[in-house]
Amino acid sequence: MAFYKKLILIWLSFFSTGLEAQIKSLDYFIGQAKKNSPLIFEKKVQNNAMEVELKRLKAFYTQPKMSIDAGLLFAPIISADNNSTRAQFVSAGATDYYGYDLAVSDGGQYQALLSVEQPLTGGKKMGIASRNLAVSREINEAEIKLTIYDIERIVGYQYLRCLQSQNQIDVYSGLINLINRELQIMQELLQNGIYKYSDYRQLRIELKNYQIFIEKSKSGYQQNLLDLNIICGIKDTALVALKDVDFSLKTRTGDSFFIRKYELDSLNLISLQQLSELKYQPQLNLFANNGLNAVYLPGLNRLGFSFGLKFSWVLFDGKQRNYSRQETDILAQDIAFKKQRFITENFIRRAKILNQINSIDKQLRMRYIQKDEYDELIGIYKTELSQGQISAIDFVNALRDIENLKQVIINLRMQKNALINTYNYWNY
């Protein structure tokens, strides 16, 4: 029995003053989960990539493009002029020959040009592309917020499971301490013949039961704590105590975040449609080049430059733009339908959760009254037990009743906090 007393004292010291520096709060775990979230990191990386993409699009739509174009084309022939057959790498004006028509190939082509092309109508396209990126960035920010809300909900629930195990340990620890004290008293009464040895053994058996229960609860606490660390991305297997927490209902200000998400989906559809229609915008580019451009062996007298305008405009593509717009309208109807459906479901869902919370509050009030009565009863039993007025079995039954009641209170508190946690999530 001394061994079990030592274990209990170690455990109690862990949860009291022995390791106060290692008592962790819910805020700590939520903060770690946010910091280590791969999805949040991914969305932030995508936002950074969008900043670079914006610069690329600006260069594509508004900045000149410079390139070097070089090429050599040889079209040798076999000349049969003057009744003499001979190969000519570059024709000197043959009239009877085998090979490409000189009127087409000019005997070859020699190019080495520096070309520049400047878009003149890219400003409007740049504006549309920029708005599309802005919507995508806002969607990413919304995804980050949604991930944070998910983290708060998931981490909060797992934290409550840990607290449930921790509170069970506290209950069993208190009962074990109580039984140990009564055993000491009963041992003295046993020697005086006031109690039978069977009463003493009955109380010892009950002590063993609670020692088994507390070991089981410790194991459950350790597993729940490790699961919490996994969820939060914390590389730590150390056993720490958790600070108790009571969730409170949060009042929403403004429109629901989930409704805003549907609105962003609609904006994204419109933005993508506008982006797809860029190819139907007229395009006007200024181009210029200079360098060598010759059809005979190159020479300095074939160096020069040219410039001009290039215009293009898609007039007909088989009604693809109309079909694309129809598809966008259909998808927008789907988003609008889902939005209204969510509004209805979420209204009922939140009302249901509030009803459950109210019901649990009523149960808790009655259970706390019961607990006060049981505490008084245990006090009376302790006095009567010390005087040999009740049997051990009566005291054990009372202990079991108070233990069951405390477990019910622990479970009700967890259910209430879990419901509040869920309500706050859907009330964002």
C-alpha cells in the first residue's frame, strides 16, 4: 500500500506545485497548431507566389519583349547551263537547273535580327488579370481563416478529452486519499474489536479498484495528450498538466464568414470568366527590328531596320464565348443554391446546439445540488465510520455513488464545452 501511496503523491504533485512551469493552456496548443499548420503555410506560400505572378503578368501585358532572331537557309542547285552540269551552292542566276525554284528560295536566306515588340492594348488586360489575382488572394485568406477556425474547433475538442481524463484522475485521487485515511482509522477500530476484519478487507478491495481506475485514466490521459501533440505538430512526448477551461458562447458581429466564402466563390467565377474572355479583346502591338536580312551571301549593304504595327481580333470562334458564359451562369446558380441551403441548415444547427446547451445547464445545476448533498452524506459517514456505527459496505456504496456522480458531472461539462466549441465554429 505504501507503494501506491507514493505513486499517488507523485501524480498529485505533478498536477499541483511540483511542475507548475509545465502546465499548458488551450491557447498554447492552438498557437502551436496555427504555427505548424501545413495548410496555412501552403496558402501563405501561394499568396507570395501570387505577388510574383502579378509582376510577371505586368511584364507580359505592358512591357516590351526583346529577342534575337537568326537563321540561315541554303538552297543549292545543280546547274545545266551551257551544256555543263555542275553543283552551285549559291546560284549565280542559272536558268537551266535542278533544285528549288529560285523565285521562291532566292538561293538562300541570311538573318540576324534584333527584334522588339511593345504591347499597346495591354493595360485593360492587366487590370482584369490583376483583379483575378486579387480575388484568388482573398480566397486564400478566407481559406486561412477557415483553417484557423477548424484548428480552434479540433484542438479545442481534443483538449477537452485530455481534461476529461485529467479530471477523472483528480476524482480517483481524492477517493484514494479518503479511503486511505479511513483505513487508518478502521485499523485502530479493528484492533479494539469495533469492526470485523471483513469490513477492513472490503475497504482495501475498494482501494485497489480505484488504484486500477486511476492507472487506466493516466494511460488514457497520456494517449489523449500525445494525440493533441500530433494534431498541433508538437514534437514532444513529455507529460504535462493542462489548465482547466470553460468555453463561452461568442456573439457574431456582421455577416457569417461561411456566407462570405460563397460570395468569394461567385466573384471567382466572374473573374475567371473575364479572364477567359481576354483572348476576344483586340490586340495591337508595335514591332521593330534591325540587323542583317539578305537572300544572297551577307554583306554590309544588307544591314537595315524595319518597324510596323500588328493587329489581331478574334471575330468568331464557333460561339465558344457564349457557351463559356452559359457555363459560368449555371455554376453561379449552383453556388447560390448551396448558399441558401447552408443558411437554412446553419440556422437550425445553431438553434439545436443552444437547446442542447440549455438542457445540460439544467442537468448540471441538479447534479451540483446532488454533489453538495453527497458531500454532506460522506461527512456523516466518515463520522459514523470512525465510531463504528456503519458497515464498510455502506461506506463503499456511498463512495461509488459519489464517484459516479462526479463522473457524470465531468462528462456533462465536457459535452457542454464541446457543444459551445462547435457552436462558436458555426457562428463565425
